[in-house]
Amino acid sequence: MNHSADLPAVLATFAHDDTLDAVEILRQFIDWLRPHKPTQIAPVIQKIEALMVALDERPELREALAQRLREGLLKARHLTVYTDTGLFSRHGFFREFAHRLYERINPRPWDRQQLKDALSIIFRHPHDPLWVNALPDDAWLRLLTALGLFAGAEQPLRYKALDELLYATEMLSLWVAAEELEPELLRLDPSIAERDSPFVAQQRELSAFARQYAAWMRNPQEEFYDDKHARVLLDQCREQIARFRRRAVAVDKGSSLSLTHLLHRLDQTLQRIYQLLDILEPGDIHRQRSRAVALFKALLKQNTQRHSLSALWQDNLTLLSRSVTEQASQTGEHYITSTRREYAQMFGAAAGAGFIIAFMALIKIYIMGLGLSIGMETLWVSLNYGLGFVLIHILHCTVATKQPAMTAAHFAAAIEASEKGTANEAKLAQLLIQVGRSQFAAVLGNVLLALPVAFLVGWAYLSVFGEGILSADAVSYHLHELTPLAGLALFHAAIAGVWLFVAGLIAGFFDNRCAYLNLAERLRANPHLKKILPKRLRHGMADYLKDNYGALAGNFLFGVLLGTTGLLGLWLGLPLDIRHIAFSSANLGYVVSVYTPGAVEFLQYFVFVLLIGAVNLWVSFALAFYVALKARGVRVGKLSRLLWAYGQQLKQHPTGLIFPPATPPAKDTDKAA
């Protein structure tokens, strides 16, 4: 079918050629309709109009063609297109990945009687979902009407479709009920096995609804059994799933990829049941058909991706991100200051970290001067970084650049609340100011202690031993590595920002793992520890690790990442290194202890240090924020409105950007549960 002028002859062939089945006829129709560019739907609408005119002029041809299509569609099996397409697999990621890979290499032959396979045959172009979804519902309804598929409200094809929808609804409800026995759900809420949960109740109700609906279809004189009670029970299932999610984080039960996958699949299954019930709802036939077209569009898009490896990877990456960032969101709240007391505490904690980092930088200088092999040098530098960061955490101090990965997840959680209508741009702007102010306090504390302490240590060393900590060549090297472009300082600062982001994910993963394994209770009851540690010490260690397991792992492994970057660059033959604001400020302090720059030169290098810090912060925050948004499936919304709200906040409290107001803002009482 290439031209509208050929329509009558081609339609006659479709109506009378017995070698063409319904699937092949529809495939050729779609090939004819398909636009050259998937964004251009005007030509498609014109072709539909031409088809309607051609069939109106030949009513006997319309009836013959409709009869061929109805006979073919009556033989089709619908179940799997409703119960499989667009729903997460019940297999794990690796089994599903292997299955899809094998299907790509050695695909099974299509079963033309399966509606799911028929969709793949008819809409065979990868860009078909674009123009199919862009085409208005009314255009699809007119096309199906023109083909005679809506001829009469009592036609067998309609009964067949409704019967298949009822069967799929009942099967999906059985799956939901069966999930009640999943060990992951019983771990979160053992009581669901001891009472008539909404998962079981909805199945009983939908089973009764399906029987009554089928009887009503056979005899419309019977009383219609509506789905109102079933929808109430489905709503209760959704509420139970929301409780599972809250327990996985708030009650320290912990989550896992399999649990996140299970809860998301339950959500998808319930949503599909709602969609099928919407179509089954009697009354307005036009509304019923419009809902069916909307479901068709969604199923087509999902069916196109059913063998896609990239789509599977994206879906599971989103699940993994959500599993990890939930814990980071909870932790992030502790890195945000809203009162002057919290601000002072943040500055003090950052100052303590700056003091320790000055000596960590000194130890690194000493290690680098020992002339060790590259492997041993990397080992000792990594341990210096890792154990130093762990010590900083144990002493309740704060490294400024460790905050963004945590605060970004918390900020994304607030945006998710905003999308649900429980927050607004003003509150998000207020949170953004609080985050920026907290970062400022932490950076100030790190730099204002690391730099002068390093200078004093270097000056004392020079006074006592008569020689500087750094040689003239080392001074030149450290000054060069601070230059933004010539010394690649900003590039290396970005690498450090990436490691900061990774460290945040690591901390979230281990925090989640600790809660999931119930590590504290395991340590308290561990038979081996009972033999060597007294009860009080054992319980104290368990309580400490419960609250700090992720932070300890994240800090230590962050140090390892920083320490091994140079070795990785050597292996790859690339100029890889890291620049971190706190260590850069300490190194500048050691430089000026043996070399006296002019005021302008010192200010220049100090600005370079601040630029390094800015890159550290923004790279780590941007990456963490992006992952947190993807994990929650939300977006910032209209940036202009957020910026306007941000400007209004600054206009009311101009000093609030760097210093908290005397009266803290009221607590957000409508935060999402």
C-alpha cells in the first residue's frame, strides 16, 4: 500500500486473498500508515481519512475486510500481553539478562496467535511507539471504526476482549496475593501472615467480581456487581506497599535490590489491574474504548523494549540507586543546618577535621619523600587517607566535601514530596539555601584550620631543624598542582568529586546492608564474640556499628580511591590525580612556611584552592543529585519558579546565604511520611 489511489484494489485483495491472515493484513496497514519521520503525524491522519472515504464508498468491501479481521482476532490469545508486557520479570536481573541476550542472538519464532507477538509483527519498526503515542486517541478510534472492528456493541469480538480482560485481571490479582508469602515481605511485617491481609482480600473480591461480570455479560438483566469494593482493597494494598517501603528505611529493616524489585513489581501489577478495571467499567462505550486505546499505546511502547538489554539495565540501575540512596537521604538531613547553634557545631566539626587533615597532608609529604616503589607508596598513601578519614568520623568531625552526596539525596527526597503536593518551591528554595550555607560553614572550618595549622607546623619544623619541610622543587611542584589549567587542578578536582559521589553510594550501600542484615543483633548474639568480649563492650560495639557502619566503610574506601588514582593513571597512561580542597589548603600552608609569596600571589593561590573546592562540591552534588532523581523517578520541575522562590528567600534574608537567621524557620510539618 503506497498511494491512496491504489486503496480500493489493495483493500479488495485484503478482503479476498485467503493467503493473508489478520496479522499480515494489519502489518501492511501499519507499514502504509507509518510516517517517514516519527514526529510527523499529519500524513498519518490524512491516510486515515483517505481510508475512511475509500471504505465508505465500498460498504461491501468494508464488511468483507472487517469479517476477515474479526475472524483472526477472535482466535488471538490476549493473556500474556496484559500479564507480562511492561511488568518487571519475576526472575532476577542476571537470569533475565541472559534470557534477553539469548533471544537477541537466537530468537524464538513468533506465535501469530499470541497478541503480544502479533504486536511485535505488526509494529515492527523501533520508532513505531513514537508516532503511535503521538497520534490522537480519536484518530485511532476512527481507524478501528473504519476497519469495522467496532461494528455493533454486541459483537463477539467485544465479548472476547472483555473476557480476556477479566481473565487477566484475575490472574494478576492471584499474583498479588501470592506475594504475601515472600520472605522479604514477611521480614518487614510478619503480621501479614497472621491476618486476612489486603493482598488476599483483593484476590477474593476480584475473583467474585470476574464471575459476576461474566454472568452479567451473558445476561444483562442480572444485577451488575461493580468493582468499588475491589478498588478499596487495591488501595489498601498500595498503602501496605508504602508501609513496607517506610519500614525498609525508617525502622532500620534495610532494603535490597530484590526487595526493591519486588515492591516495584507489585506497584506495576496493581497499576495494570486498575487499568483493566477502567476498561471493564460499563456505561460510556466511547470512554471505554478511549481507555483501551491509552492502554494499547502504553503496551506497544513496553512491548518494543521487552528484549532490550539497555532498558533492563536502566530499570535495574534505577532500582539499585533507589535502594542505596534511601539511606543517604536519611543521613543527609544531619548535614543541613537551620539554626545558629547547628551552624556553629558544623563549623567546629569542620575545624576539627581541618586540624587533622593538616597532619594527614604532612604524613603524605613524608611518605612521598621515602623513595618507595609505586605499589608501596600507593598502599601507604591510601591507608593514610582512609584511616585519617575514619579518625575524623570517629571524633565527630566533618570533611566539607563529604556532605554533597548525602544532602543531594535528601534534597531529591524533598522534590519527590513536592511532586506529591506536600511541599512547594518556597520550601525547596529554603532547603537549597540551608544546604549551601551548611557547605559554606564546613568549607570555612576545613580551610581556616588546615592552612594555618600546616603553616605553624612547617614554621616550627623550620625553626627547630633549620630546614623546611618542603624542598625548593617540592614548593614549585605544589604550587604548580594548584593552577587550574596548567596544573590540571580543576580536572583533578573533578576526579575527586567523582570519588566523593562514589563514597556516598558506598556509605549508603553499607548502611542499608547493616540494616538489612540486622548487624547489631547479630553482633550482640554472636557466639564467637561472646567468648572474647564482655557483654557491655559487645553491645556497645554493636550499637556503634549500627549507626556508623556505612560512614566508616565510606570514609575508608574514599581514602583508598583517592590514594589509588595516581596508580590507575600510571597503568592507563593518563594524567590522573586528585585535588581536594582541604588537602590543597594544607599543602599551601606548608608551602608558605618555607616560601614567602607576595600578598597578591598568595591571594591568587588561595582563590585556586577555593576553585578546587567548588569543583569538588558541585561535581559530587550534581552526580548524587542526578542519581537520586533517577532513583525516585522525579524531576526538579520548572526551574524558573524555583529560582524565583530562591531569590525571594535571599531578598527577605540576604545574609541567610552564609549565616543562619536568629529565628530559625518553622519545621516542615507536612513532610511526606
